[in-house]
Amino acid sequence: MGVEPIGIITIALGLYCMALGQAATIKAFVTLSLLGAAAAFIVGSSSVQPAHLFLAFLALAAMRNRQANTPLLDAIQFGRPGFWLACLVVYGTLSAYFLPRLFADATTIVPLGLSDHPLTRGVVPLGPVTSNLTQVVYLAADLVCFMLIVAVGSTIDGYRTIAIGLIAYAAFNVLFALIDVVTGAIGGQDMLQFIRNAQYTFHDNDKVNGFKRIVGSWPEASAFAGTTLGAFGFTSTMWLCQRYSRWTGPLAMISMVLIVASTSSTGLVAAPVCLAIFYITAVLRSGVGADSSNSAAVAVLAPVLALLVGLIVVLQDRIFDAIHSYVDLLVLSKSTSSSALTRGSWNTSGLQNFLDTYGLGAGLGTARTSSFPVAVLSNVGIPGALFILLFTLTALGPGRSAVPKSFVADVRSAARNGCLCLLAGSVVAGPTVDLGLLFFILAGLAASRPDVMSEATAPLLPLRQQSGLPAPRRSG
């Protein structure tokens, strides 16, 4: 096992945050989940990301708060979201060990990890692979993350701190993207190598028609665009609800620009879905009160602006040709590219694995695909798909209603939209069952049930007091 410099920094940061208190630990954990290309430790061919290491410090901080102990156990009671996620972890663990052996040689797979069999045209006979263990660990970490976020979010102070942590996540995501663009332009890509040390295949220097592919703190543009979709979903909804508008509005706008400019097909295909979610939320949230001015403005003006922009694009040949060429390069012509054909073959193989294993799946972490639904069916089959569906419905569903247009209701809506945007990106290009820590942070926030009466009387703490940032305005 090798300890990396970023791992030492993570441990030092964890100890420092523990001394500061729970709020600092929560914000640091949420922000560290952004470092998707970093490895705190390297164990063989596997990498332990800083956020996974920092989970231990978050757990200690949560345990020190006696108010969080009861919600931590309540999160996995029967019928709660944590229960269904725990069922997925248990089934995934059992499937990862038994199914590759039970159905050995019954089908061929595109292996997610290393196999004992040599590759033949990119496939091997079904059997155990190294990623069976790593995916079990990642999914178990997702469960721990979800439970801790629900526990911390059981108090209004914790709930508010998680929301601010997510705003910081979006801000640092933008910062890393801009640094990536600047260092790429001046030939200084090595400046970010200390957070690009994981045992992954990196595409941080790739270009498309002269445009640098934006990867930020992630291994490739697709991963960057996918996580930025979630940041956009959260911050844009917070801006609609006029929560920390001075920060969430610009962050949402810049995030969407970066998604489009990242040259990621995943981002470009999923972006319209996220914009549709944004507009539907604006319509549902709009009203005549002062706290609905942003959402009402979007609900009324967005169709007019969209029509106006559409007319300008159609009437201006140069603009139309430039946009068409960009979309054609990343989406329309991509379907016939070697990359798309390869990914299509992965999905075809994954669906065949699902059929050949009689709907049980080939085992968690066994097969590589290029779409989250196919990854679920091919790896954990119908039982796993059922557990994921029940978890999603119970975590993101209405649940116990908070006071309409209250802070709790607004943040819950933002977290739900963030999850939906992440799912949109995963449907386009999600190689594994693991949706990442950001998804489960957002899902945990959406599933949290802080005391509504306490929230109704709690003062709106300024963002500056919580994080050292300028104080927010209630309206744009």
C-alpha cells in the first residue's frame, strides 16, 4: 500500500476539521468528493479517493453529536431509503462473490477489472474479476455516506451546513475547470498532477478539433460533465428559490457553460434534460410573492428568450453552421465513431449477460457497460434494479412535506433536482452501478427530515457566517 501526498494532506485536514467541529468536517467532506482523479492511498491496482478516506472523519464527527445517533439508525429501518440501499449492498456483495462462479463460462463479458482469462476481441468468459471487490467497497461507502448525511441533516444546522458544502463543491468544480483550461493553454498541465494520481486511464490532454476537453479534477471530460450536471441541478434550483442567489446564480450559469464547452457528448445530450427540469421547477415554484420573483421570471421569460435565440440562430447562417458543426461533431456523427460503436457493443454484451444469467446479473463489478440502466441489469439483475428503484423513489419522493417555500423545502427540491440531473448523465454514459458520492450526498440531503418547526423559526444564517463568503441575498 502506498500513501500519496494528497492522502497525508487529507488526514491532516481531517484532524484539523475535527478540532474545528462538525460543520467544518461536513463542508470539507462534500468538497473533497470533487477530487475524482485523486488517490489518497494506492492498494495494488486500486485507488482510495480522498473523500472515501475522509468518510472516517465524518463518521467520528457525526458520532460525537448525540442528536445524530438516532437518525443514523432510523435511516436503515424497513421502508426507509437506507434500508433499500442496504439491501442493494447486501445483494451486490453476495452477487459479486457467488454469481461469477455460479455462472462461470455461461456467457462472455466485457470485464470491468482484471480477469484470469486473456482478452479475446475485448471479451472474456464470465468469471471473477478484480473489480468485484472494489465495486463492493465503493457501494458500501455510498451507503455509509448516505446514512451519515441523513443523520447530520436531521438538525437544521446540519442541513444548512450540507447545503453550503454543496455550494462550495460547485464553486471548486468551476475553479478546477478554469485552472484546467488555463494550464492546458499555457502547457502547464503538470500543475494538477498531484490530484491526478489515481490508477485510472486519464484523458486530460485530449483535444477535439483544436478544443481542449475540459476535465477539471476528473480523469476525463465525460466524468467532469456528468458531475457538473449535478452541481448545475442543485445551484440552479437554489437560485430559483432565491437561496444564496449571489453565489448560486453565477455558479449555475458558469456550470452550464462549462458542460457545453467541455466537448463531452454526455454533457451535451443530458443538458437539455437538465434545462427542462430547471424550467419545470420554475413553473411549479413561481408565484406572486417576493420570494418567487426568480422562478416567476424564468417561467415567463424563458420561452420568449428561447424563441428569440432560436430565430437568431436560424437567420444567421454563420451562427447556425457553427452550432450545427459542434453538435454534429459531438452527438450526431458520434453514433458512427469507433468510440460509440465500442460503447454500443458494451451495452449489447451487458444485456446479453442479463439474459444469460436469468435476470440475476453477472455480479456487482463484473461487467463494463456504457449506460447506468444496462450496468444495473447486467451486474445485479432484476433484484438490484428493484432495490435501486425503491431507494430512488423513497429518497427523492415527497415524503413528509415541509412548509412550502421554506428553507428545508427549497433545499430538498434542489437536492432532488441535482440527483435527477446526475441520473440523466448516467443514463447516457454510466459504466457502473456506483453513482458516486455526490449522488448519495444529494440523495441523503433530499431524504433528511430536520425538525420542520425548528426550521420555521430558525434565522437565515448568512453564508459569510457559515463559510467566510459574502452574505447572500434573498433575491437575485
